[in-house]
Amino acid sequence: MEQTAAWRDASLLARQSRWLLVLGFIAAAAVPVGIATVGVLVVDAQFRAQAGAVRLSLARKAAADVDFAVSVAQARLRTMAARFAGDARLRGDRAALIAELALVQQNAVNLRSLAVTGADGAVVAAYPEGSPASALAARADAAARLAVAPDGEMQILMRIPIRAADGSELGAVIGAAPLARVFATLRTMPFAVTDAISVLARDGRTLASSVAARNGKPGVAGALYEALRQGREEVGEYRSAIDGRQEFGALAQAQSVPVALLVSQSSAEGFGVLRTIRGVQVFATGSLLLLGLGLLALSLRAHHAFQQRMHDAGAMLHAVIEGTTDVILVHDREGRVLLANSAGLAFTGRSREEVVGHPSAEWLDAATAEAMAARRREVIERGCAIATEEVFRVGKELREYSVVRVPIDDTRGHVHGVLSVLRDITDTKRALRALRRSERRFRDLFEQSPSFIWTHDAGGRLLAANPAIAQALGSSVEALIGRNLVEFIPQAERQAFVDYLRTVARQGNASGTFCVRHADGTLHTWHYANRWYEQDEGTPYVLGYAQDITEREDYERQLIELSRLDPLTRCWNRRYLEEFEARAGPHGRWGCVVVDLDHFKSINDTYGHKQGDATLVAMGRFLADVGRSGDAVVRLGGDEFALIVDGASEADLAGLVARIEREAAAQTQLAFSYGWALHQDGEPLERTIARADEHLYQRRRAQRAGLPAGDSGHGRAEAS
């Protein structure tokens, strides 16, 4: 890239200073002190002028960056204001407003907090609650201004009105951008020729600095302080309020907010060589020719150091200009291009020879060239930076750019040209439009979904909720915000909810079921799958999604019950025995009575299967009536039943058998035989039932043989 005009002037001055020093040596015999003095003054003036120009250029660049950051934030607020003005439902829904503000704040680069006020100036919604935007809303006006938040942090406060279609003001969007966050972007600038960059208030206080010790202290004094108060640029020396040292700095004013940018360096470091030369000058008074020789050597050395410093400054400027992807163009007052970086050449689609020294109209269409020229003239006339968003055709594609134009002037305020910085924001704009479309789709899904969707903080406090969950819990969405989910969990289940909060915070996600009390007082089971989200700033939150599976669980429970029931008699089947054995274990205490209908085959053959089925149903009902409330009637198969008596002792079982015998004698419809057994420790269930079955057949054989049954009996005496 070609050297800048300032760099060419610096090189020319360096060569002139070298010849002046040589001539001074030749004339040293006559007037060595006078010539040396003139040479030192010339070098001193040239070095100070170039050092001031470099610092002033850096200060302007930093001020332009502050203006750019504020303009981007204001553009975001204008977009929000337009959205709120066009969406009456959104203006009337505070929860939706807060959610919208939260989404915007999470994606904003510099905005820390947001608030929306009504037409009366009262805060309608803010995010986060109690944020600087909310607290300072009453102090906001049309222009960006500085304000101190309740926490003591300096904020850039912005206000964008929300206007109806007829132009009336419906309210305003308030944004607060911490000055420290805006300043953080300036700390990355390569200050190879300085040791500090500071942001100053108009009263002289240092609001932010790359040197922490300067914060809160007076930043400048003397002429620079007067320039600061008057809102103009200045270059000069002053005495630091920190340690009393002499400093050299350049002051540039930001246009969007009442602050100034100071680029400074210790005078001892910046002009140490020149002070050494002055010392040599004093010594030369008594040294004459020897002093002239020494002065020449020192001056040449200073000249070399000066050239090196200027080379470093040029290299730094080259790195800044060529290292950025932003388009950088410098025009003179007549509209000719004086400088274009590589990104600028790519923007024009021309070579450096076709761009530098030529007006923009040669590579832009007439309308665009005239519009750009008009904006440059406005910058020259106003003498301040102007930020806009413009569309240019690059190749065959229309692309959007954020443009900042800054006047280039000398220390006397004479404007020589305009610096234009164009940043391609096409992809950002597209991403924002896509994000808005995505947000609308998500909002529709959130609002219309029959499933429960919500967000809560690390402690379970609800931050957002959709209408489905509000309806289930018998509340409005607004009333739910701020309440804790644990309020809707039964007392016995709350420890499980506390465990869930720990799990989702530790693992980042969690799934399972909640038992939740609905508005009608019924308990429902929610199946949830939730995820933990960390934010760059602010508190983390959990996104929750759940479905009510109460009916499904009831249905599954019924299916399980049906799979264990005999379809004819509605008694338990053998699957129940498997579950009972697993539950009771090998050492459980229980007994059983096995019942077998007598001559059941003859009933089917004589009266038909319908009567046989009725007999089986009656047998099951008889056993259910005669047994205890906790006893289970099991149809083992065919005409064989078992009555399982859980927790029974031998006396319990004997009492049950006696009751069966009494009830059997009191009825005439059922004829059956029965036997019983008490479970022995370690015995399998089937073996206990088999022993009861053997007892049944022993009793039946004894009865049919006409022998006494002993300790047994059956429902009605039957002769075989």
C-alpha cells in the first residue's frame, strides 16, 4: 500500500533535518550554538507535529469506534421500536414484552439492559428487572447521554420513541450500554506509539482508561482541559494528575455521546531524545567545534531514531488499515481518492492505479457517486463524524454497509479530506432477519403448543410460561411469572424436585416425571425433558418441556391389570402368582386354599357351557366373599381356584377353612372340594400350592370312599 501523505511529509522533513544538521556542523566554527539551536528547534517542532498527528489520528479512530458502537445500539433500538409500534398485542402483553427484551438483550453486543416506557413515561417492562435502563428511564432523552446507574456503573443511555402510524408517541424503548463494555473494544487497538487511551467526561474526569490508575482521576489540564470543555480537538502537553509527570497527548471528541478520547504518552518517553539534544546544546556553549561535532553525532542519532519511530508509526498504521476487513477510503475535498486499503480495492473491483488519484464517479454509478459526494460535503461542512447505513452494488450483488465518515483536519481545524469506513453488515442483517423469523416461529410454537413449555431459574422460579401450562395450573401467564414450580408439587414429592434442580444444574439436562397438582385439585403426572442454558452475562436458566401422561399411565395400569385378570371370572390369573412370589420372597408367611369344582364336566355336558361359565363365575364370587379383604382369588385353570392368604398363620388359615365350611353348608348351588397348606420357609410357591392340591385329593378320596375327612370338609357332600 502507498504511504500516506503524512508519512511522505515525515520522510521529507527527516531528510531536511539531516541536511540542516550537516550545514550546522560546517558553520560550527562561527556560530555553533546558534545553528545547533535552530537545528534542535526544527527537529523538535517536526517530531512534535508528527507525533501529534499520529496520536490525533488514533484518537479520532477511537472516537469513531465509540460513535459506531452507539449507532449500532441505536439502530437495534429503532428496530425494536418499529416492531412494538406495529404489534399492538405485544404492547399489551407485559410477559411477551419482557421475553422480547430478553431475546434482544441476549443477542446485543453492547446493550446491557432494556426497558419499554408508556406514553406517560412510566416503565412498562424491563429486562433484567431493576436494570439500569429501568432505573434511568426517566432521565433518557432523544440524544445519547451519560448516566450513572444505581450500582455506580457509568452507562450510555439511549431513547428511541415508539410512534403510531399517525405520528403520535406511544412510548419509548430505553437502552443502557455500559461505557466499560464499549471501551473494551478500544483496548484491542495496537498502540505501538502510546502507553494509554482514556475516555474523558466533559468535566475532565477519566471514565475509563487502559491504565487502571487513571480511572476517576482528572485526565488532562491546561489547553487540553479547555478544549475538552469546549468540545473541540487539541494536541499538546499537560501535567498528569496521577503522578505529576509531564505528558503529551491528543484529544478527539465523540459525536454521539458527550465524551472525548485521549491518546497520551509520557513526555519523558516520547521526547527523551530531544531533551538529550537540548542538554548537549547547553554543553556546546563552552565546547565550540568539539560541541559541534558531538551535536552532529547526536543529531544524526536522533534523526535515525526519529526515522525509526516514524517507520514504526507507518507500519502500525499500515497494519491497522490493511489488517481490517472494513473498507477504508480517504477522499480529498475535491472527491479524489487519496488512499484505499485492500478491502477498499476489492469493494471497487479496480486496481490501485485505477482508484488512487481518481474520483469515485469513475467506478460508481452516477447516482451512488453523487449521494456519497453529498454525504462527504455534509461531513466537511459540519466538521464531525456521521454514521449511516447504505446499500452498494458489489459485483452483481447488492450489499448493505454501515458507513462512518470522519473529517480529516489539522490542529487548526482546517478540513483537508474525509475518511470513510464501510463495514459490510449484509450477513448480519440477513442473520437478524432470519433470527426474527425464527423468533416468530418459536413464539407461535410456544403460544400454540398444547404441551407445557416454560423457563425457570436455578431455584425453580418461573421466568416464562406458555398458555397451556397456565391453563393447567389455573392461572394467567402473567400471574405465573415469578412463582416457584415447587408450589404446585405435592409436599411428599418436593424433595424429588429439589434433586431435579441439582441434577439439571450439574449435568446440563434432565428428564423424568413430576407429580403436579392441577387447578381442579387433581394430581397429574408430567413427563419432562429439560435443558440448562448458560448466558454470556446474566443468570442461567432452564428451558422446560413437558407433557401430561396421567391418562397414558392410567391406561397402562389398566392394561397391566387386565393382563393379570381371568377374562371370565375377573379373578387373578397365574401371572399374579409370579408377582406375589417375587413380592413375598422365599421366607414370606402366607397360606393358600385350593378349590376344585366337583363333577364340573357333567355340568357342561348336561346344561351347556353357558351354565358351566356361570358356575365358574359363582365360584370366584363365593371365594371373594368368604375371604378377607386383602386375600386374592386366583383361577389356576379349568375348574380349579386358589385363595391366597397373605401374612397368614396356622390359626388364621384354620379360621378361614372353618368359615368356608360354614358358608359352603349354607348354600346348595356349588359343589366343590378343597384343601389347604401353609407356606414353609424357603419353599417355592408352586410347591405350596401342590401340597394344598394333594390335601384336596386326599380329602376327596376319603369322602368318596365313605371315610371320615378328619380335619377337612367340602362345600356339599357328594357321593362319587
